[in-house]
Amino acid sequence: MSTDSPSLKEIIFGDLERELAVTRKVLERLPEEKFAWKPHEKSMNLGRLAMHVATLPEWARGAIADEGLDMATAPRPRTDPSDRKDLLETFDQSAAALREAVGRFDAAAICRPWTVRNGQHVMTTQPRSFVYRVWCLNHMIHHRGQLCLYLRLLNVPVPTVYFNSADDPTWVFE
């Protein structure tokens, strides 16, 4: 971002690259031999939660590139990675598609409504800004935090996310 007044597009997407980079660092640390592990019976297993995080940039792409989502015709996202390489490739592909959509995005469209439907039945209509920020970006950050907790419980070093972690004591101001 420039030091001049940021554009609306810079305000909307200003933290996206950082969040994608940090998310990839967390996904890189996940031990594939533990993909079936879960901390509690009500929890998702590590692999499924990781794949959910890896596909969330695709959700964000849809939030800014499409007018909504039709649950009746939308393809179901993958739920389980075969290994870490598969997980990272899935994340990289969904992040690349999101970056392309951001490049084409007209910032004036951020105020337009975005609708979730099941065929003709409208389930909800929300401002696109809300869908992108809360349902997509914040959603990814929330589940990334869960993955960091899984790492801690598995005694795997937790990477720096915001500032530092107990495993990476170097202060980072980015």
C-alpha cells in the first residue's frame, strides 16, 4: 500500500496478502500423519479442518466475483486432503483464483447485495462487504487459529501469526 490516501480497493483488500501468507505458513506446519487426529469428539479432524481453510479463499473469490451462491448447483468443496502436498496445492490454487478476482474487482461493487439461495428459495441476502469480510476472511482467520491450537496440542511449533509465538520469539512487525 502507498503512503498516500489508500484507494477503496486497497482498504478492502489491504490485509489479504498478509493473511494468505500467514495461513500458508500454518498449513505448511501441519503433520500429515496426524490428519485423522482431533482434539475432541465434536471437533473436525486436522485434515478436514485444514482442507476447509485451504478452500476458504475460493469462497472469498466467489463473494467478490459472483452475485451469490446457489446451493442447488454449487459444487461441494473437497473435505479431505490426501497429504500435505495436496493440501498446499489446493490452498495455492484457491488463493491464486482469489488474487485474480481481486485484480478484476470493481470496488464500487463492494456495496452490492450478495445472495445465498437453494434454487428459487432465497436463504439470505447480505452486503458483499459483509460476506467477504465475515463469512470469508474472518472465517479463514478463525479456523487458522483453531489449526494453531491443534499444532500446540500436537506439540508442533506454532508459527508467528500476529507478532510472535512461544515457538518463534522473534518479534515481527508486519
